[in-house]
Amino acid sequence: MKQNSGFDALIEALKQSGINMDGKFDADAPYVEAQSADSGSGSRTSGGSGGSGGSKPPHPHVEIPFADKMANWGKRTVIIAAIVVVIVALIAYWWFHPPINIHSTDTWMFVCVFILLPLFIFFWSKSKSYQGGTKKVKASEGKAKAFKIASYVPIAVVVLGLLGALLSLPLFPGNAEKYSNVLKTDTLEFAQDIKEVNYSEIPVIDRNSAILLGNREMGSIPEYVSQFEVSTLYSQINYQGTPVRVSPLGYADLFKWFTNREGGIPAYALVDMTTQDAEIVRLGDNPIYYSQSEPLVRNIDRHVQLKYPFYMFDEKSFEIDEDGHPWWICPVKDFTIGLFGGQTISRVVLCDATTGECQDLSIEDCPEWVDRVFPAELLIQQYNWWGSYNNGWLNSFLGQEGVVRTTPGTDGTLGYNYIAKDDDVWVYTGVTSATADNSIIGFVLVNQRTQESHFYSVSGATEDSAMDSAEGQVQNLRYTATFPLLINVANQPTYFMALKDGAGLVKKFAMIDIQRYQNVAVGDTVADTQKAYEALLATNGVVAEGEGGAADVVTVKGVIRSMNQAVIEGNTHFYLTIEGEDGEIFDFALPGLLDIVGYAVGDTINFTYVENETSNTSPVYEILGGTLASGETVAEDETLSGEPEENVVAP
């Protein structure tokens, strides 16, 4: 006789106690009481299989799966449950408002949770009920098999979605070429395409500074402070020819929404990026009713999505037209490769923030006052697709011939900024090789309204290296640099950035030659920085004196009449007057012009400086040489310490 293992004995005991091994409790299974070891009689109790009229003992506590319970549901219960599921799905659709589009991952998630999963559970439970039969359902192998096959349908739909996702990958034949063609980029000459900068139109602050200024301006309107707060959107646009950032106010909390919803949102914040002026613009009789802070019907995301249920919307932006009227710009995204690959923008919906009226437009018909149709992150991703796959998928990670990418940011995010060009907002970012170090091979500008893309071949420093170089000029003050803007100064591609203190306030400005990033000019105002930079270009032979706006560079040779020393913001300055240069005071800043410590009153000195129209103090940028009172001659480019002279602090 074969001896059963202890595990087999346990399984048999469980079966005899009424527990089916598929996890269900069998109410009709015989109850067998363990025989008494003392009596050895083998007799059974009245509840045994002999059917002796006694009642069965209590059922043991068994965990029953939900689907097994559904197997015992009647038709009425099933109908009620289906109605409940439909109602819950409709409420969930209204609340989450996923697009009805096969290319939307939100749609797939919604369908899986609210449709496919309930269907699978229902079909599976019905198959189980017909397989073994219940009190209300007779066993039927045919129906059990039919419902089992039906339970595979939701699984097949999920598999189809996964297959569509796989077909979207660049590794599939032909997909790499499609990815590389999503964004078309033309190569242009920098000096011919980028006009010389108008310093009155340079955005001198970044988004973080704009948020700081806008939030601070809210304090000047006490009737709004307790009820509303400024949204963190702060979209950068061109408004009446000026770069600004705009952001709507929002309800401070749910209770503030309940008490103010009838009157709407009364204003938006506007920050001038050039003058740093901020204001809260009141809307009067045309407040903002449709916003992201609205929780119910007038929520802008829900309103637009339910109005266009088959559209997939990308990140929305808040803008104002040339009359200052508020609008929501809603880009309609599309996928051109497989189910979820090759994202781009195919259309745009403009929604009036006051009335909720919408305009469905093609990209070509979008009005010129609209500045942001293509999100910056999407444009950078599209360019990186070209940079990675223009020579095929295998080359993107094996040979990497010709593989390029945009430069990274400094905080783990994408590194980019915005510039105004032709009354549009263009995304700017540097381009570096796949094995990037601290240099770029060029930079790219992409129009956020039209997707027009231009590449400029310029070798030089990355934005991160330039920021370090600018911070090195004021390292004693511990200022931090903003992400650079790209500008044209004397036909030279130039980084422009603001230097901020620990409180986030702009204190100074810097300009850096992209190709020779040891050329750094720092000033207290944009105008001072401009002159200092143009003088630096001239004195370093980048441009000739008088070329490209550097006409204020002047060379002086004379005898030192007076010489005084002062410390300003932690830096030592020597202030000289020269015989024959009445009314002019020349500023020699250390450590850049360290040679000045070797001169004294009565010595002859030769140097270059830039005329300052707003002050009688002119900054000096290079000491060309001179003659000491002792008769010793100091030649040009020769320092008194015997070390080479440096006008800037290199990174």
C-alpha cells in the first residue's frame, strides 16, 4: 500500500471538511468527524455521510474571492451591478474626462479600470458558475466554455494596446527615420539671421524672478489677497512688442471658490521682463470664469475636453491678446508613429477665459498674437529625436556617428530659454555631442507658434560653463546666474544672464562671448554691461574699435594726477585721474586689473576704457603699459609681477 505524505494527508483532510481546492466552499460536501483515537470504533456522528437526520456542524471560516460570489448572483443582481458600474464609469469619465482616442494612454487606463476589468471578472465568474453549477444556475459545459472564451476578450484588448506601444518604439524598422523627421530644421548663418540686440527688449529676469515680483505685487491689492492667489503658470509671451510673463489669479481654496464663483476671477498678473515692473491687471466687467482653479463645470481642462471629446490636449497656457483680453491656448496633440510615438501638435483650440467660447484652428490659421502652441519641452524632445536617429537606430547607441543632443539644464531639467524674434517667442537651447563635455557645436531656435526650426553652427561653451564663468566674476558676493539668453552683439553670439542674490533679486548682469567664454563683462545695469562687453571685445581683438557698436572704446596715455582706493561690494577699486583728462575718473577694478597696484602718482600709464554717458566714472578694461617715475618702462601685456594679465575670471 502506497504511503501518503503528510502534505497529501492534509489536502485530503481539507477536501473531506468541505473545502474545494479551487478556493470555494462546497456546502454539499460531506462532513467527516475525526475518529476517536481512544474508541477505534470507526463510528460517525449524526451529521456524517450516512444521512442519519442530524444537523451539519457549522461551516468553517473560508476566504471566498469576489468572483466566486458573483457566480451565485441572480439575473436581477447582475443587472443592478451593471447599472451601478455604468453610473460609476460615467461619473468617473466626467471627473477625469479622458479623451476618447485610441492614441491616449489616459483612455487606455480608463478603459482598463472601468470597462475591461469588470468585464473580465463578470465573464470569468459566469464561466465558473456554469462549470460547476450553483443553486440558481445549472451546470453547462457549453456556456462555461463560451464565457471562458469571452473572458479572454478583455485580455486580448490589453495585449493589443501593449503591441501598439511596442510598435511605437524607434527600434522597429522604419520608425527611426520617422522620428528624425518629426521636426524639420534648417541650418542658417547666425550673423545674417539673428539681428543685433535691442537692449530695451532683452528679458532681464527669469521665471522664478517673475513669480517673486508677481506675488509681491499681490500685496498692494488687499481686497484680493485673502481671496485669490497668483497661479504659478507665468507664460512668457510678446505683448505689444514687449516680452512679458502673464499668469491668472486663482481661488485661494475651495471655500474661497464657493464664495467668489459668481463674480469669477477679477484680474491677472503681468510682469515686464525688461523693466521688472509688475502689476495686477483688473478685468472689470469681463472676469475670468474658466480657469484651472475652478473645480467643477468651468474647470478649463474639463470644459475644453468635454467640448472636444476626441481631441488629446497637451499642456495648456494662459495668454492675453493685444487688447489685454485673457485666453487659454489648448494645443491638440497627435501621435504619428504606432499608438504612442512621434508626438506632435496638429491643431490648436483657443478658449475665451471669460465666456468659454472656443475656436478650433489649424496651426496655419492660428492668429499671430498667440505665442505658445508647441510646448518648449516637446520641441526639445523632437529635436533630440532628430539628433539621435538621423543616422538610424543602431547608430544612436553603437557608433553614434553624428549623434547630437540639446544641452542639459543645471537642476536636472531641460536647459532652454526664450527669445523674442519676429514678434514670436522662440525656444533657445544649445546643441552638444552625444559624449558631451563642456562645449557646444551650435544652438537651435524653434518657433513655438509655427514649429519653424533653425540651427546655427557655433562652437563654444555650454550654458552651464558660461554660468559658472559669470558667477566666478562675483564669487565673493555669491550671486547665482540665471539660464542664459542668446543675443547678437557686434555679430558675435553672446550669452546674456542676470546675477541674483540669495533672495532671488537681480543685482547685476553679465555678457559672455560664447566662442571665447573667458571674455566676461559684468555690470550693474544692462547699458553698463553692454558697454563693458563691447569694450572687452574690442580690447581682445574680437572686433575693431568702432565696429559693431564698440565706438566708445577710448585709449588714454597720460600722467597719473591722483590715485585713491575703495572697496565696493567686496571688490577693491582704484580710482585715477589723469593730467589733461579733466573731469574724468577712471575705475580700475581688481582682481582683473591687478597691475594697477604697481603704479603711483606721477607715473605714466597707457590704458583703454569705455566712456560712460551716465556718470563721470569710466571703467577701464586693459592696461597697455606705461612708464614709472623711476624711469622703468612697462611694456604692453607685461605685468609687474611677471605673470600674464587677466581681465576676467575664467571658469
